[in-house]
Amino acid sequence: MQNAPYYADVADGPDTGAAYWLTTSDGLRIRAGVWPLADGTAKGTVFILPGRTECIEKYGRGATDLAALGYASLAIDWRGQGIADRQLRNRNVGHVVAFSDYQKDLEAVIEMADALALPGPYFLIGHSMGGAIGLRAVMAPNHPFKAASFSAPMWGIGLNVVQRVMIKLLAPVLGALGLSGMIALGTREKPYMLWKSFRGNKLTSDREMYDYMARQVIEHPDLSLGGPSVQWVQESLRENNEVAQLTAPDLPALCFLGSDEKIVHTDAVRTRALHWPGCDLIEVAGGRHEIPMETPAIRAQFYGKSAALFDAHRG
């Protein structure tokens, strides 16, 4: 574990923020950011599992919100994004060899939290892709988390029938030709915020937060990421199909889903929440995909209710 860059100028996080390089069990270098409480009185540590394309700095403001509620927090640059190792020559394309590889990243971060003696108990917030990684993690028998909160979790990808058929037919052909790292059809190499104007965007209804996300990749282009590879899409669909067949974990949880969600498969999210006895589904009126990056009122609802869940399960 070594010190890593942390772009405090665009994170707007607590002054205690720092970042570390970690090495995964398969030899990749990833980055983790931590925000301990300055007075050392944290009620626990929240592991923030970001979505696809996201970086540590994007959750600086969320770390500030959690600190105000009494919690230390950390976030992860998954392999293939942020300034973690990227596995394609074209660093603008989001890629993973196998979706299960993300669990190796999370294992490395849990080891870091233990080594730094971050305050327990541990809790989890998983957004979008991070929600899929987090769900798989809490299905493992010896995970360290006491409760979890999910934001627009990717328990199903919002592809239409034509897109699903194309992936099913094309992915094996491209794989055989060594082209599975190609960018998925209909996506772009530029970060979403740099080609999509605020008007009509699918991420947030809050203009200031949209500008905050754009500013991070403008001022630090090494954080930016475009669309996913064909293999990433194929692996994500496989993961969703496998996990959908598994019994829900015995863990208290919340699941937030915006009424204007256009990215994840909302029926799959509702189905999982319905069949998870310990999970409460919270439908957020006016919320788009990025619930943690929404209006101040929605963000207060998300972090406030998440912290209340964590408070109730600290023992």
C-alpha cells in the first residue's frame, strides 16, 4: 500500500481525504480513497462502491455528507476506470475480463481498511455497477458488512430487445476475432457529461451537480472514461443472469430507485427488492440515475436514510 494521487481540488470532500495504491490478488494496481473523521469518533466506515466510469473524487461531496452524519468513508477506483490500471490500449473504453474480477478489487480494499484500522463496523453503499458488485459481495458467507444501501443498482442492464440480441450474436464472433475490447455499439469514447448537454441528460436533475461531475474530467482528463467494451456488456449480462437465480442475502438493506431512471433495468431492480425480505425499496420522485448526485433534497434523503439504517445495525 502506497500513497496515490488524490485530486482534492475537484472532490469537494473532507479535509482528511487521502488515496492509496493497492495491488489486487491478480497483480493489478487500483486506487482507494479514504475520508476518516478528523476527531476519530466515527460510528463506522462506509464503503462506497462507485458505478461504471466513476472515480473516487466523484464521491467527495458524499463523503462530506456521511461525515456530517458521523461516518468515515472510502471509495474505489475499480480496475479499468479512474486512475486504476486499464486493461485496454484504448483507455477511453471501459473493460473488464470477467465481472468476478471486481471482487478482487473489493477484497484488496477491505484488506486496506483493516490495515489502516478504519473504524468498524463496516457498511456498504453501492451505486449502479457498484450495486451489482456489492450484491455479489454480500452474498458471500464471510463478508464484513452489517448493512447495505443501493442506488439505482445494476441488477439488470437497461438494454432493449434489439441490443440484447445483437450482443448475444456479435459478442462470440468478436471474441473469436480478438475484438471483444471494441467499444459497444451506440456508445462514445468521450465521457457522457462532455458530449451530452444538461438538458435531457439521464444522470441528474441538478445542474450544479452535473457541472461538478463534468469539471472533474475536464480538469483531470486521466479520470475520464467513455462507453463500455463489448466484453464488459457481455460479462455484465452474465453476472446479472447468475445473481438473479440466487437467494437474497440475510442482510438489512435499502434500495433507492428514481422515478426517471433510464439506465438500469427497473423491473429487475424491483423484482430483486421484492424477493429480499430485509430490503426496503424507496422510489424517489423526480430522481434520475445518479441518486447520490441529485438535488440537495434527494441527496439528503439518500444519505440520511442510509445513515439511519447503519445506525440501527451498528451493534
